[in-house]
Amino acid sequence: MEITKFQEYPLPEKVGNGKESNVFRISNNHAAKTPIIPHEITLKNLEKEFEIAKILFDKGISVPKPEGIFFIKYDIHFLKSFIMEYIEGKNGFEISNEEYSYSARLWREELERARGLGFITYDSSHAGNFIWSPKKEKIYLIDFEMWEPMREIWK
Ligand SMILES: Nc1ncnc2c1ncn2[C@@H]1O[C@H](COP(=O)(O)OP(=O)(O)OP(=O)(O)O)[C@@H](O)[C@H]1O
Ligand SMILES: [Mg+2]
């Protein structure tokens, strides 16, 4: 497995604090989602999230472009991480009411499209699980660890 291919910032900037993972900006264009405790379950979920992100991206759903699972260097440690496109913007909890009323509509539409492909979108009602990009005037769905695909999607 490749190591730190995407890492340009020697000290990645933390952009998200989750319960099980942290999200870091590791370069101008890339973010890394890194399990806080890299045990069997969290690493399996990371792989699952990458697989789902790939399907969504390939089917034209608005998600950060998935790049792969790589080891990223933090301080003296190398930690397995899901690397994706970094989105300049704010999550649904961080934006103003005006931005929310517009972006939440796009968010719902994108989720409907993902459900139409056969995904059960557990955990998606959490406003921290979409990013609003004012520059592109679009939203990006993130955080697919809890999603479940119906069997035929995997084929
Ligand atoms: N590709 C990205 N580009 C920019 N910011 C991101 C990206 N991915 C995640 N973030 C930021 O990190 C936050 C946490 O991401 P995510 O929801 O995937 O992690 P999580 O560990 O599942 O968090 P939680 O447990 O809070 O749901 C997001 O709300 C967002 O602010
Ligand atoms: Mg989340």
C-alpha cells in the first residue's frame, strides 16, 4: 500500500472532529478521514466508506472525489486513511440560516437520488454530513460508513 502519496502539508490541519474519525486537510486538494482508533471494525468501515463513495461518484452523485485508502504520516505515526477531494466550504451545521434554506433543499434532492440507486442512507439526516460549497453553489454528501447498499449495487 502506498504511503503519503497525497500528503503535501507536513502538519495536516484538522477540519472535522468525529466520534470515531478525524478529518484532516492534507493538501490543497485532499482531505483524509482517519479512524481515531485503528481497530478491525473502524478500518472495515473505512474500506466500506471508500467503496460506497466510489459507486456514488461513478453514478454522478455529488460527493468528494474518492482517491483511495492510504497511510498518512501524522507526526511520527502512519495512520490508515480514506483520501478524498478536499471541499472548500462548510458543513450544514456551520452555515447561516439563509445558506441552509437553499442548500438543505439540494441536500434532500441528492439523498433522494442516492436512495433511488438503492442505498439505505442511515445517518444522513445529520447536517454535519453534507458540505455546502458557496463557490460552486452545490452540496456534497459525505460520511457513508453507516449506509447500506442493496445487494445488486455491489455487482
Ligand atoms: N472532503 C472533505 N472536505 C472538507 N471537509 C470535510 C471533508 N470530509 C469531511 N469534512 C469535514 O469533517 C467533518 C466530519 O466528517 P465526517 O462526517 O465524514 O466524519 P465522522 O467522523 O463520521 O463525523 P461524525 O461522527 O461527526 O459524523 C464534516 O462535517 C466536515 O466539516
Ligand atoms: Mg459525520
